[in-house]
Amino acid sequence: MILVILGTQDKEFPRLLEAVEKQIKNGVIKEKVIVQAGQTKYQSDVMEIFDLVPAPEFDKLLDEADLIITHGGVGTILAAIKKGKKIIAAPRLQKYKEHHNDHQRQIIKEFASKGYLIELRDFSKLDKVIEKSYSFKPKKFESHTSSMIQLLENYMEEDNHISWLNRFYEGLSYLFFGACTTGINILAFYLLRKLSINIYISNGISWFIAVCFAYITNRLFVFHSKGKVIKESFSFIFFRLLSLVFDMAFLFLFVDIIGIDEMISKVIVNILIIIINYVFSKIFIFRGGIKNE
């Protein structure tokens, strides 16, 4: 069995899965392939794909695997090395928006130079690297090597720092553009009401204007999405329509049932909708939410 591991990094890594699937269909890989895909959304009829695998089950898969094909995550590589597994490691690269930098290339190069794994530089040559793995005998890991320990500590610290910063910046970005979207929504609502347009029609029109602004800013500046535009657009519209239902319901509750001033109600409702929309955008629409490796 071949185990493909993409970790739980915040960026997708479909390039590696595409390369593996190609070799399965070309007949180079004949073994069963199980994938721990993390944040990478990928459909395949020749690989068994899981987003996340519980720790005990993951450890069992590591034990059963004849070959590990992985990204350059330090934790994953170490876990496989300690079990004496044959490893093919492929770095996530910044230019493909697979990581925030190219340090996985350095990590893999260091491990490969010491004989712990095989580095995959060119994904089109995965077949040759797999063939090489048949005769490859990985070096037994020496955890007492001070230079290696220092290297790993530096990279782990850098990963944690980057992950924390990106969660912080994503939150700030969403709050900023969320406030802008809310401002546009409330301003449009106010102007439409000044024209004596029905409160719910005004709410619907202001919602539409705000949605157009929100889609562009969320995709480009908050979640830095690289997903398919058409697919994301439909998802975005669907969940925004769902949030519009909440919007109308809350507005009716505050204005018609409780009797709160409509502009105050509009502000309160928009704060609630910001939270709802963030959850929808983060989980269901845009790929690139921040998680640890």
C-alpha cells in the first residue's frame, strides 16, 4: 500500500495528487493508494481519499504502508523516518500558492542529502523516482544529531510563527472588509429608505450591492482563494442567499416584532450576518483558510 500525505497545511496541494493519479492510470503504481489530503479538495476514482485521519488510524496506516509519498512537512517526514519507511518527498512551492515560502524544499533537500528519503523535484518524473524507491534503503534516523535537531526546531518554529501570523492577518482582513461591506450595505439601505422604498425591498437591493463587493474582497484579499471561479461563485451566491434569509428574519424580528428603530436594527443585523458569512466563507466557499501544518 502507498500512503500519500499532504498534512493539514492551510494551502491546497493538488499537483502531487495529479502526479500520483497519472502514474496509477499509466500502470506504474499498481498498489492501493490511500491519501490524507488535509485542505486539498480532490476527486479520484483510483485513490482512497480522506481529509483527516485520526491519530491512531494514521499511525496504523504508516505501519502498513510500503511507500510514503509526502509533502515537506517536518512532522510527517519525522514520523515516517522513525518507522524506517521508504519516503518520496515533494516540496510545496510558493509560486504555485502551495505554501507561504519555499522552506519545504530546503527541509527535503537536507533529509535527502543525509539519506533519509528521496526528493521529488520534477513531478513529471515521479515514475522514475518510484522505480528508484524499490532499491532505496533509507538511513536509520539518528535523533541525537545536533545539527539536524537544530534544523528541525528552526523550521518548526518558523511554521508555527507563519501559521499564527496568517490567522491573525486573515482575521484583521475579514474585519476590515466586513466593516466596508457593512458600511456599503447600510448606506445603500439608508438611501433607498429615503426614497420611500419598502423596507424589505431596500434590504434586498442593499444586500445585492454588498454581496458583489464582498465576493471580490473575500476572494482576493481575505482568503486568497485559488479555487475555481465559477464553482466558488455559485457557492458564494448560495450561502449569501442563505444569509439573506437570516437577514430578513432578524430584521422582521427586530423591527416588526420587538419594535426597534429600523436603522439600529439594520446595524445589529449586519453584525450578526458578518459572523454567519465568515463561517460560510471559511468552511464552505474559499479554500485557503489558515491551519497549522
